[in-house]
Amino acid sequence: MEQEYSRILEECRTTVEDPEYPAVHKWLSENPNGKVLGHFQVYFPEEIAHAAGMLPLKMMGFDSSVQVRKADAHIAAFVCSILRTTLEQGLSGRLDFLSMYVTTPICDAARHISGVWTRRFPDMSCQILYLPQNASSPHAAGYLLGEYRRIAGIIEEITGTSITDESLRASIELFNENRRLLRELYRIRRETPWQVGLTDSYLLMAAGGAMPRERHNELLGRALEIIRSRDHRPQDKLRVVFEGGYCEQPPIEMLSVLQDVAYVVDDDLMIGLRWLTEDVATSGDPMQNLASAYLEASSYSVVQRDPRKPKEAMLLARIKESNAEAAIVAAPKMCEPGLEEQVAYDAALAEAGFPHLIMEFEEKTANFEQARMEFETFAESLLFEFA
Ligand code: SF4
């Protein structure tokens, strides 16, 4: 069984790490007229694209395997890495298969990047999905439904396929299953983190953003069966929550260093894939259900403003629910919303007397000695304190 698990993990690793998008090319070879919609972080209702037969692709940045050369001519060098590496992917021709690119106004830089894509890729439909600025407004649901319908109309034009209630319901069911599997993965991490490490969990999850969800459900379902059958022994490690992986992702090697010194019992890595926290209803108007779920049954992140979900309280709840003993509060370098929120998280955790480490990361970092030293010093100081 562990050999089968290794094969599953390898497929996920290749899907996540190979900047040539092998899983997308495989899908295109099987669907020669298929169209791909790339969407930038954090959340996009992928069901809408899927219902029209498109392959939704969650645009991830890449580590040092993607050298930023051409993008620097179009975007300032002081913006975060993920905006530059995804643009570099486009400019280098690796994303020529995209028919549509969608970003959301999660920050000023992401809002403006759409203009760059529009000018550089005139044959591609480059869109901004305007998510509600205030998710608690009584008008938010109606407004968001209008936005989803507008994007759906563009998708229908591109694909020549109508998105019917039936096709959307079927897609919602597929993605509900995917989210159920991801919730199960995270339940195992919270309850028995020694059965599956952080990097395995991350690869198993993130692969879903870059391969057909049908395939991802198969792989993840089987991987979970194998993980559940394990009988690994727990080690004496600190239980920590990692916060800061909502948009640009930390390098996998950095996660590997972290898992060497601690059990990461919960995190917000790729939170867009787990944004909806419950099954989306399939009865009634499915588009309306998707819009309501975004607002009413969703996680939190530094890029969404919802006064009903104060982020400090949400982080403290995540810590409590996962029975964590400490938190790593990270932010991508040059990320305005993330660095701003770090200040609030720091104050809230200090007030609660909860041990935490504040740090920054960049997806293209290649040297992890500094991170290892920080994690080890932090963990050791706490283990001595708890002893
Ligand atoms: S990492 Fe931060 S600054 Fe960069 S696109 Fe994401 S939210 Fe914006």
C-alpha cells in the first residue's frame, strides 16, 4: 500500500512542481477542443467553469525553477513573487493553452495585474471577478450572484456551451466531494498529525488546483484510505498552526524544514481550495447557492473583509480547534495585506499569552538554514518551557 501511496504522491508532486503543467497537457490531449481557465489566488468558483466543460487551473507561483526575466519589464520588482512568476509563465509561452484568465481584487497589485494581462495577451479573455468589498452587507449576496452570472456568460461565449442548472449541480457535487476529502485530510492532521506530514498533505491538496478534480478525487480518496490504515507512532513534537499561506505559497522545502521540528496541525495553505467549509446545496438555484456559500459558509483570509469574521478571532479559533501549542504567523515578502494583518495577529496572540513566531517568506527562496534555525530555536524554547 505504501508503494501505491508513493506513486500517488509522485503524481501530485509533479503536478504541483513542474512548471510545464503536465496534468493540463494530458487533459488537453484527451480533450482536444477543451478550454482552460486560469484563475489567480485566492478563491474562484471553479464549478462555473467546470459546468461549461472547462478545466479550471489555480495559478500557483513557482520556486526558483522559474527565473523572472520578461515579467520585470511589465511589473515593478518590488511586488510579491507570485504575481511576477505567474506573469513570467504567461510571457514565456507556458500558459499558451489558457483561453481565459481571471483575477480578483485581493490587493492593489492583483487588481492591476489584470491590465497587464489584457494588454499582453489580447487573444485571451482577461477578467476581474469583483468579489464584494464588504461581505457582511445585505446587498453582498445579490451583487455576487450578478458577478457570477457575468463571468458565467463570458465562459459560455468562450466555450459555446450553456451552463444549465443541471450541469452546475453536477459540478457542485464533484467539488463538494473534493472539499469533503480535503476536510478529512485536515481532520487527520488535527487528530493524528503523525500519520501524514505537512509536505505530503500539502502536495495531496495543492495538486487539485492543477489537475481535473475527477482525477484528484480518485487520488485523494485512495491516499486517505492508506493514511487511515497507518499505525505510525507519535513523536514528542510541538503542535503548531501555520498562518500565511493564503496566496503566495511558501517553498515546499521550507514546509519540510518546519515539519522536521513540529507537527503542523492546521494551516491556511491554498485556502481557496478549502474556502467553502460545508457542502454547497444543489437544490434550488445552484448559482445562488454558490454565491451564498462564499459569504455564509466560508473560511477567512487577510484578503477578505467581513466584519462578522474578525481575523484575530478566527485565528484563535483555528488554534483552539486544532489544540495547537504555538503559531507560526508568516506573510509573503512584499504582501501588503499579509504584512498589515501580521501586526494585528501579533497583538492578539500576545494579549492571549499565546506563543508565536512572526516571519516572512518568498516562494523562490532557495536557502532554508535561516528558517531552520528560527523554527528550531522557537520550538526548543517552548519545549523547555513546557517540560
Ligand atoms: S501575495 Fe499578497 S501582494 Fe501578492 S498577490 Fe497575493 S495578496 Fe497580493
